[in-house]
Amino acid sequence: MTPLFELRDVCFDYDGITALREVSLQIMRGDRLALVGANGSGKSTLLRILDGLCSPSRGSLYFDGQQLTAELLQRDDFALPFRRRVALVFQNPDVQLFNPTVFDEVAFAPLQLGWSKEQLLSRVEQTLEYMRLTALRDRPPYRLSGGEKKRVALASVLVLDPEVLLLDEPTAALDPRSQSQIVDLIQEWKGSSKTVISATHQLEIVEDIADRVLVLEAGQVEAMAPPQEILSNRELLLRANLVHAHRHSHNGVVHSHPHLHSHSKHEH
Amino acid sequence: MHIPDGYLSPSTCGVLYVGAMAGWYSSIKRLKRVLLSRVIPLISVFAAFSFVVMMFNLPLPGGTTGHALGVTIAAIVLGPSGAILALSIALGIQALFFGDGGITTLGANCFNMAIVGSLVAFASYRMIAAGAGLTSRRRVVAAAVAGYLAVNAAALIAAVEFGIQPMLFHDASGTPLYAPYPLRIAIPAMMIGHLTFAGLAEAAISGGLVAYLQVADSGLLRATSGVAADGDLGRSTAPSLRRLWIMIAIFMLLTPLGILAAGTAWGEWSPAQMTQTTASAPSANSAASTVPAGLQRLSNFWTAPFPAYAPAFVKSRSFGYLLSAMFGVGLLLIVSLAARSWAAKSRGKESSA
Amino acid sequence: MSRSFLESTTLGFGRALTRAMLSEETARERGLLQSLDPRVRVLGLFALVLAVTLSHKLVVVAALLAMSVVMAVLSRVTLFTLAKRVWLIVLGFTGVIALPALFLTPGRPVAALGGLVITSQGLHTAALLILRVETAVTLTTLLVLCTPWAHVLKALRALRLPKEAIVMMAMTYRYLFLLVETANQMFESRRSRTVGVLRPEEQRRVAARTAGVLLSKSFALSNDVYMAMQSRGFRGDVQVLSHWRLTMWDWVGLLSFLFAGSLAVWMGR
């Protein structure tokens, strides 16, 4: 079976910095993959390359057997179906919410892809309902909370019913309830034909959203394995700057060992 | 400096709208060629940025405060076309949404601040900073001076627009119908405020921003520095062409000033005027009191379409002047463009803009 | 003076935000203007602004102002709001500019004020200028108060303005508030770290640095927005959605506007 995505020795440099170093991997249809790494490890860059927004400086990228190049994306007959099949949700929702109202935002992608008006309107309504945004349809983006913005950002790509979802830090900077809503949503897609690739530095959600974890450090692939294996590898996590070790106290006992902090919990 | 509705007559507004549209059109064409589809997010975000800069209440030497325009830094970072569009959009939103500046006068405001402002800023910056390194102090000074000049140029044009209103547009009893002050009051009144406050504010923010960018993000200065990434100097032909356009537009606007001059220019008499003139001139040679026969015969040979520079259907003399000026320039343009493309075609090459 | 720069600028920011809020609230009310199609509103109110500029008679402009006030009241915009947001501001600005015209305009004297002579032409021209500006700004303010910005832009699009211009204005407006907020936050954090009074040069440096950071962020933002647009299928030719139908009431409204405007121009010539 042809992999949906295949990267061969992909490198990406900009401004003298190497963001990605010889990344090779295969992603099959239906995979749920988590890219983990500290900030600056190259996760966002990798997602953007997968979405055809940046071209690799060296190496090659294949989508469904075809090599994805800038020239190929210039062609309408390739680009329009590609944009429908592959969707990227950016880390910063303000980047993705550039339309005057929520409704316009969700309608943007179908509009650009040339859908008919009836199809567009019914699908947008459907998506707004699915993401519980119907009440907010006429709101401008600056009047939305962080969680609402994230839901609109998701809605703006889900309206296309894409095959591949690239999520850049889907739960970052969200309150616990919004976080769990997003995680629930991603779990709903388990077992469906949707391929979900999420980039995150929040290890506590990794088990819920992925079957395979790819660890990135300074642009290089450090490891790729199921979540339990990665999460139990303390040394790897320390090296990749995903956990830290410092002196702290529990029940009056002072000690130090690798652990990770999350918003409200402190786990060992 | 944002001119509200009611200060300029509809014909003045119309002419300036035409001028502004020419600027917008050529800017969009140029930008699309260079930036393609990136124009939309780049100009939009930059327009938002200019808007915010316009809100800064800057402290000035002397204890006062003033507002800058942001046109200079726009011209330095985006180049003149980008600056024209970004500032025009910011002005449009200010007029429409915030009531700062009129709708009928939006063309005038964009012409003065976005177009003339950007061009003067860009041209002066390039001239003063020519050859200087990206991080040299001369660029900071160039930006400050360019800002000062740009704001005052815009103010001067606005002052002229104000100043010609009472003379051209008044009712039978002499009441000015729009801006009430003639040139000799309008110009000093406008310029004093800008030579001191607004000009300094713009100079301060432009110089300050360039100084900051030299340290923090010098790549943003590269596009208009004339220094390409590999060290080659960029071309600078386009700005001078547009400057020419602007000069033409300005002179067109100034044509109604001709009405001020009394009488007819020497030698441009009709036969009737000639007899009158020579009859009233004390001269030893009285044979000149009749019109030469040849002159008389030929004087009816050609009747101009617009006698006295006013098409028959236009009642207002000044508007007639403006119309004739536009028509004349337009004719010249068409003829020269036609000649250019004919020459290019006959050379077998495609003419490039 | 030090705090005044940061404070007065942030005040300006706040004003922009409140204006947007007010506009949204009023646009949701059920009043005369709100009941008309946005295109009719835009065309009609612009036509009246043009009529204001074309009329030469004081009494006609005053009539147009009266008409605007009536429309305002029927559209749930209080006179207090208009006075606060339009009339007093215009009076402060244009009033000051028009004042010397009382004395400087040549013509028939009607009064004397401590050595200075007021002419009837001066009175007339000052009144005309002030009334014109008041009326025009009242009309544009009404349009914006009663129409969500998104609809204003869509109406302009329907009136054949180029769609790139419309999309850019929409995006500028949208990111305006983001940048204002970012600048605000930078100022707030600076203020909290300021002890005592900043010298003017330092204030200017703060301004330049804030603007500089804002500029870099703006650039990065525009790059990211461009990628986000491409990711969702934007390929240079932006498509916009329009879904308004004109009803009988809209036609009535439009014709009324155009009639009033034409009448004003004809009577005011």
C-alpha cells in the first residue's frame, strides 16, 4: 500500500537556521501520529511542509505517490483537490481567523474551492452546529475567547471534511475544559479513515490522540514508537527537553526526579 | 490633516479622486506583479499597523505632542506602491468607520497623504540614504528628513486645495462656499502646524523606527535600501516616472489659477481684442489700428472644440479649466502611448511597463 | 507628561474599541435604517453626503441635517450619542477653523466685536462650513452605527468596488483590533515598570520600540496569514459571498434617499 505521506531526507533551512535535518518517515492512511518536541524542535515546520506551504530545502516529499513540489501546487487540477484533502490548523488561531465573522471564516475554504452556493451554505450550517458555534456565527474574531477561537479554527477546516488533519498544538493555551473538548474530538476520529498528525509538547494528551509518537529534537528525528514506549523512556524525554528534573517536595519530602508539569496536575 | 466633507467643492473632490484612482490602479498593478497573491495579507496587516501608529500621541521637543502618519516607514519597508495602498486603506477605514476625514474628500486625503506623502518620503529617503550601508546612521537621518518632508508636502498640497476654494467657488455675493480662506491665509495656517508638530512627529517615529529595525530586524529595511542581498544596487527608474505623473497632476490642479490673471496674454488676441489693444496703446504708428487682412482671413479658419478653455456645456469657468487640462493631458498621453507601442511593435519587441 | 503619552495613546486605543462595540450594539436594534438592505443604506447615505456637498444654500443643508436627526431617532440612535460622538467633536475642530472666517471674509459688515468686523458673508460661510461638516459626519456615523462593518464592506462590493480592496479593508479592520491590543499590552507592561516621570526622549524611544516590535510582529503575522489563506484554497483570486435580496421596502427606501438628495441639490444650486 502506498503511504499517504513519505518524506525522504527532508531538510529545511531559513535565515541560516536549520529547522529540519534529514527527516525520513512514512505515514499511512488512517495513522494517528503525534509529533512531540520542545518549542523550536521543528514540529510546526514539518506540518507546514506536509501541507505544501513550504518547500523542503533538500530532500523530497511524496503525497499519495506523487512528489509534492511548488510547481505541482501551481496547477489548479492538483492544488484544489489537495487543499480539500489536507487541512492544517495553525497554532495561533488569530492567524487562521482572518475573516470578519465566524460564518465567513467557516465559509472561506469552500468558497475558495468553488463549491456551489447551496452546497456551501448547508455544509457551513452543519459544521457550525457540529462544533456548537451556531450562536456565534455573526461574531467578529476579536470577541471570541481562546477556546471559541480554536473551535472556529477547527470548524474552518472540518467544513471540507478533509482526509488528513494536521494540528499544530491543538490544546496549547486552552483552559482544561476546552482542552478536553478538543481531545474528545480527536478521539472521535479514531478508527475512521482520517489521518491525524498532531504536533504538541503536552505529553499528557499524547496517549489519547495518537497511536505512534515521533520525537523531534533540534530538527532531527530522535525516536518513533508507540506512546507507552516513548513516555516510559525517561532519558529520551529529558534529552528532548520534554520533561525536566528539579528539586521539589511531596508530602514534606524533598527529592528530585524527571517529571512533567501540566496546568493543574503534577505527575510522576 | 484628514479633510472632512464640506471643505472642498465636488469638482475638486472629483479631480482628486481621479488622481487617487490613478495612483491606486498603478500601485495594485505593480504590487501584483512583484508580490502576486501575497499583496492582500501584507498590505492589510501593514495598513492596520499604520493605523495604530497614527494613534500614537508622540511627545515633541517643546513640550507638545503630535501625531505621525506612518507613511514614511511604510514607504521605507514596503516601497511606494505598497505604502500608497496601505495608507489609503487605513485612511479609508478612518473615514468610513471612525468619521475621521470625509467620504467625498477620501480621494483628496489619499492623494495628499498616501500618494504624494509616500512618493516624497520614498524619493527623499532614497536620495539621502543613497549608498549608505543598511545599518548606517545616515539611514536614520534620511528617514527622519524624509518623514518631515513628506508630511509637509502633503500639508502643502492640502493647503493649496483649500486655498483655491474661495476664489473658484463662491456665490453671487462673494460668500465662499467651501473652505473660506484664500491661499495667502490657508498656506501659512496649514504649514505652521505641520512644520512644527506633525512634521516633527513623523520625523521622530520614522527615524526611531529605522534605528530600531537596524538593530532588531534589518531585513525589513532591505527591500528599499537599493542594496540587494548580493550587494547589487537596485533600479530606481519607476519612482521618477511616478513623480512625473504627480507633477503633471499637480499642475493640472493649478490650471484654474490662470483665471486670476486679468486680460488676455500678449499676442494671443482675437481680431476684436487686437483692435482694442492697439487702439488704447499710445503709439506713433497709427497704421496698426486696423487688423492685418491676412490675420482677419485666417482667424476663422480653425474653431477650437473648447474655445476659451471651457466646453460649452460647462458653466463654471474653473471646472472648465480643470476639464480642459485633464482632456489635454489625456490626449497627450494617448498619443504618446500609441506612439510608444507602435514604435515597440515595429521593433518587434513587446513593450514592458 | 511622561504618563500622558502612554496614557493618552491607550485612551485612543480604548476609544477605537468602544466605537466598534457601540456600532455592533446599535446595528442589532430594530430601527428604520437597520430595516433596509445594507446596499440601500450605503448608496442612500452616500447620496445624501454628496447632496450636502453639492448644495449651496444654508437652509437646504440645515434641512438635510434635520432629516439625518429624524433618521437617527427612528433608528434608535439617541441624540445624546450623536452629540457626544459627532456634533461636539466637529464643532471643536471645524468650529475653531471657521471662526476667523467671520472676520476675515470680505463683504458687507453686520456687527463689530472689539475692533474686529463681522461680515454677513463671513457669517454665511462659517455657518455653511460647519453645518456641512456636521451633516456629513452625522450621515456617515449613522451608516456605521446601524450597519456591521462586514455588511458595509459587502455592500460596497455589491456596488462594484474591486473585491481586492474590499477583502483588504476587511482584513485590515480585523487585524486592527489585534494590533491595538498588542500595542496596549506593551504599553501596560511598560507603565507598570515605570517609576516616576520619563523624559520626552525616553518616551519617544518607547514609542519607537513599541512600533518596531509591532512592525516585526505585523510582518510575521502577514506571512502566517498568507499561509493560512493558501492552506484553505486561496490562490490569488479571492471569492466573496453575497446573499441579499432587495424587497419592496428597500426600493422605497432607495428611491426616497435619491429623491431627497436630488431635491436638495436642485433647491440648493
